[in-house]
Amino acid sequence: MLQINIIRDNPQEIIKRLSVKNFDAKELVEKIISLDAQRRETQKKLDDNLSEANSIAKEIGVLFKSGKTTEANALKEKTTVLKISAKELSESLQITEKELNETLVLLPNLPHPSIPKGKGADDNLIVSEEGDIPMLGENSIAHWDLALKYGIIDFETGVKITGAGFPIYKGKGAKLQRALINFFLDNATEKGYAECQPPFVVNADSAYGTGQLPDKEGQMYFVSADNLYLIPTAEVPITNIYRDVILKAGDLPVKNTAYSACFRREAGSYGKDVRGLNRLHQFDKVEIVQVVHPEKSYEVLEEMKDYVAGLLRKLELPFRVLKLCGGDMSFASAWTYDLEVYSAAQQKWLEVSSVSNFETFQSNRLKLRFREGDGKPQLAHTLNGSALALPRIVAALLENNQTPGGIKIPKALIPYTGFEIIN
């Protein structure tokens, strides 16, 4: 959530910056400024009212002590009027604050000034590209056919049990999943990320804190009986560990990693781009999250992007790094890098990671702050990245490493899988 003082002091700049995300903020910004002015005016009247009531109360005490009962009782009548007025002002203030907050959460985060305007994925900037694109033989097949051939992923039974987008991993396919999770977690902990195991469901406050609500409410699975949401990413519970927390500046950066299952309705997704592992409703992912000093967040963003790139090198996958344009960025992000691997059988790039800096957008919602010495608490910056999401990694590993004798496992994974080939 954007800070109200920034909106109040720079309304035209806010409107201009959000236009980079193809978001017309003019009406919302004007409404926010109007509600904020109304809130401040009501707050002043209430403060003046309470101040006057306190002064009168002291005066009444003096009058009673002096035996001036008539004058004291006259003033008591005035305090009764002030109390009624204070109650009305307090109720009015609550209504205005509620409407202000409900309007504030509709504004996306400001993109960094360097973010280019664009309509969508086609306008993203390619930052770098690494690795050789595999040249597969004539008999090469896509991962969904490889999964069937080697009996490692059962899509049809998953449909019977739950529905489309919920595959069953079997045999070496299940072991490959577990191997990748452990590989990613071990690499993260070696880089100083503290591992945690978070809940896979969260309450509305947690989803609100990281920006999933109200923006992505329709994309999350909701357990209505308990008013809980299945997490779309471990970012949500990890970041909420620090909700309503004031950290010491010396504790920054705070670095966490976690494995979780992730659940996404992906409403409206259909066609060839969702076939096989390309887009699932339930999938596994290892997430990295950092809470950092505002002066360090863009340096940390580069470090996190480079860390994910290092994982893809170890997996021997060709990849590229994209800087997202405004039109392809998420609601909460100020700057996002996407990392994509090349899927040789499908002959297309598949996104496997997003690494984002949210600046103070999440921390303002979360009231996540830090304090330097005896100074006033200030908002921290939050960042997160997929490191990595498994489905498309698995798709690329299966397709790119297929041979007539089976699917070869990258050297870095063999200690985790316990086998060198799927056949």
C-alpha cells in the first residue's frame, strides 16, 4: 500500500508513474486526497473537542473545591454536549478512515522510475541470455509424452482424483521432485537463508499484508468454513512472520527460505500453454524472501537475481533474464526480473522464477518496520523470489535431457536423486 503522505504531496507524480503500469490512477488519487483531507479535518475537530473537555473537567474540579456548585454544574452540562459531539466525530472518523483504507488498497505499487512502459510480455527487456539451446533429434517428444513413456507423471489419474492441473508424480518422477526441493533448500541455506516450514493456509490479514487481497482474491482457493486461503506462494506466510514487528537495523537483512505447495486457481487459463506441467493449480516451489534496509534493496535485488541464475547454471539449463515492463508487472511489485528456461521440445521459453522488489508497499500494509538506534521506526523494504518453481524446471529437464536411452539427470542433482538416468 502506498503511503498516504507520498500520495498527498505528489499526486501528479503518482498518476504519471502508475500510467507505466497502464493503470489510470487519477480518480482514485483524487478520492484519496479528498478523504484524507476529510479525515484530518475530523481528527482536528475531535482533538479540539477532547482538549476542551479535559480543560473543562479540570475547571469543574476547581469550582467544586471552591464551593461554586452552580457554576460547576453549568459546565458539566457543557461537557455532556461535548461528549455527544465527540462520539459523533469519532464515528464519522471511523467511517472516513475505513473508506480511505478501502480506496488506498486499490492503488498498485509505483514502478521504479527506470521501468519501461509496455502492454505485456512482448515488451519485456531481455537483460541476458546464457547456455546453448539443445538440438534434439527427430524422435524427441514433449514432457507430457515423456512422462507417459517412463511412467513418472500421471496426469489422467490426477484429473480423476481432483481435476485438471493436479498431476500425480510417481517413481523416479516423485524422487526428482523431492531431489529438486532439497537441492534448492540446501543451496539457499548455504547462502545464508534461514529455512522455515510455514502453513499452507493463511488468514485474510496475511493475504492482505502481502498484496494478494483484494487484488488477486479470485485467483486464490478459499476455505469458506474457516475464512482461510490456500497460499499461492510461500512468500505470503514467510513475509507475514514479520507483520507488526519492529526490527533492529543491525538485524537486517533478514533472509528466509521455505518449501511449500502452492495453489492457484488460474481462472481463465486454457489452451496449449497450459498443457502438461506448463500451468498447474497445485505445484511445489522453494521461495526466498528478504527484509532489508531501504538503501540496500536494489543491491539485494541484483544479488537475488544472480543467485537464481546460479541455480539454473548448476542444472545446466539454458536461460534468459527479463526485466519486466510496466504492463507485465504484478500489482505489488516496483521492479521484477523474470528468469526463463528454454524448453527444447516445445521450442519456447518458460518462466521459472520472478524476483521482485516491493520497496515499502508490503511493509506499509504489514507495519513491518526497523529502528536505527534511538530513532523513529521506519518502513523496511521486502523482496522475494522463486528459487525455484518446480513444474517448468521439470518440463525443461525432461525435454532437454532426453536421449534414446532415457532422460539424463544433471550432475548437480545426482547426489539428491540417487540415479543418473530415468529409463
